[in-house]
Amino acid sequence: MASLPHVTNGERIGLIAGNGRFPIIFADNARKLGYYVSAVAHIGEAEPELEQHVDRIHWIKIGQLNKLIHAFKADGVERAVMLGGVKKTHVFTTVRPDLRALALFARVALWRDDDILREIAAEIEREGIVICESTFGLQGILVEEGTLTVRAPSEKEWEDIRYGWEVVHDIGRLDIGQCVVIKDRVVVAVEAVEGTDGAIKRGGDLAKEGAVVVKRSKPQQDLRFDLPAVGPRTIEVMASVKASVLAIEAGRTILLDREIMLEKARSARIAIVGIRTLEPSGR
């Protein structure tokens, strides 16, 4: 466990941390607002650096639900957020469920992301710990509507965006993923267990160059977890396969390390656009 002293308003917020920069950005912002941040971090997923950004940290293996709950209760946490993903491939390799998690999994009829997460949230809330929406305390880093970069998409790229916008809605409804890669109105990759970066790499390799990446939340999205998030790493992967456009959902997508991300996009001549609604593509 690690501890960093700072002045708080006395209120404690729990952080259930998965991979990526999102948990670190949340922790920094929450502490600036005066919260005492108690993190439960998944080994092999959460960044080790997270230890330097929270007041207290507990490392657990994926599936140690009882240990997670006991850690928060010991720290006096009554509200928590679930931030950062857990790679679906780990479900088949590194999950070590305790008896409480095994009982929970037995209650889940379908092993879909949202079903599992809702059941986990319900189990935690039965212990008096409320799971807040993942946008808690993050005003200012949600994607706004419009073109975020100097370069705007061309009309041809907009055709791919419109097409991809509908396709990603459909795969989200089926709980497959939140991202598709399009080239000339052809779906070259759909996000599955490999995650967004893996889908971009796979689709970009097939498209050769000029691929359009579209990412949006599922139509049935539970705002307590798994909101789409993009950041500098997204742009680095796109640049490595010469993808040209990133279209993301305004108001429901987290933008990580904004200035760094936009500078990387400028250097790679990648257009980024935030979208709320689009007319059907006529497919």
C-alpha cells in the first residue's frame, strides 16, 4: 500500500482502477477537488504509476471481489467509480475469482460486458458503497461537438464516418465493441476482445492507409462504467497504420491528455471530430 498526504475535504471516493491513463487523470482531478482517493487496482491492468496519484492503494487480482469490498470498507469509502478497462482476453487467462465472484458469475445469464459490470456494481452497492457515473468529477474532459483539429475530414471521409457511425451503433447494441474501422464504406475491422488499439492496428494494416476510425458508446450504455475513452496512444496507433480520421461521440467520450493528443494528431495529419447525431448514410 502507498500513501500520499495532502489536504482533503474529508470526503472519500473509491477508485476501481483498470488499464490506461483514465484512472490517473481521475485521481489527480479528484484530489484537486479535495477528495481523499482510495484506489483498488487490478494487477496486470492498472498502471504502477497510479500509486503516486492516490492517497491509498490496494492491489488485487482480477476476480477478488471480496478483497475489493473489504478494502473500501476499511478505508471508509461510501462512493466509488469504476474507471479503465480490463482486457477481455484476461477473462480466459488471469482471472482468479474468489467464492463471492464465483457466486456472482453464476447469477449472470449472459457473459456480456454490461451484464457482468452491472452485477458487480449491484454486489458492491449491497455493501453500502454507491457506484457513481464514470463522468463524476470529470467536467471539462468530455469530447465536445465539432472538429477538434485544424484539419477537418474531407467529404469522402465523411461518407465513411456516416457509414461507420451506424455500424458501430449496431455492434454496440449486440455488446460486441465500441469501435469500427472503415475504408471506402467497407468495414475492415470491428473491435472485439483485443480492444480499440488492436482493432485500429488490424483494420489499418488491411486498409493500408486512409482508414477512418469511428468510436461511440453503446445505445444501452450504463454511464457508471466503460465509457469510450481516447488519448495520445489512440493517435499513435492510428499514425502507425496511416489512418486519417478519428470520429468520436461528443458528450459521452473521455478525452485523455487533450493537448498532447491534439498535437500528435496535428503532426500525423489526423482529423478528429466529435459527433452527437448524424443523418443515416443511406446504406
